[in-house]
Amino acid sequence: MILNVPGSDPSSPSTPICSAKACRADAVWVLAWNNPKLHTPERRKTWLACEEHRENLSQFLGVRGFLKDVVLLEDWESPEPPESPEPS
């Protein structure tokens, strides 16, 4: 489970839910964003989105210049594989 993401509850094993107001659907997407007036360029805040709300939430962040990336939740949660050492 990812931590510090709206809709995720560390005490609950359930699937994270969409960040859209009043939506209780399972999240499928992570929308990574930042507000350049408040956050450093490398900082990423996250919203979760179901299929139905991904476009609307992306547009909301995009018109403000906040949207940085849209990633499938399963890809966001997957740890990167360790780098294999280069042969000598």
C-alpha cells in the first residue's frame, strides 16, 4: 500500500479510493502534481483517480499548470528493480 496518498488508510487493507469528491470507486491512476508557488520543483503531491474521474481531475490540475504525471497505480506502487552490477 502507498503511504500519504488521499484515499489510502494505513489501518485498512482495502484498495485506495478515488480522490474525486464523493467518489468511492477503487483508484486506478495516480496523478502526480505540485503547486510551483508552494512546492519545490521536485516535490510531488498525489491524487488518486478511478477510470471515470481521471480525465476530469487531470484537466483540473492541468489548466492550473500543476499536473506533472499520470501513472497507473500498480506502476506507482511497484518498487523499481534493483540495478544489476555491470560486468567487469
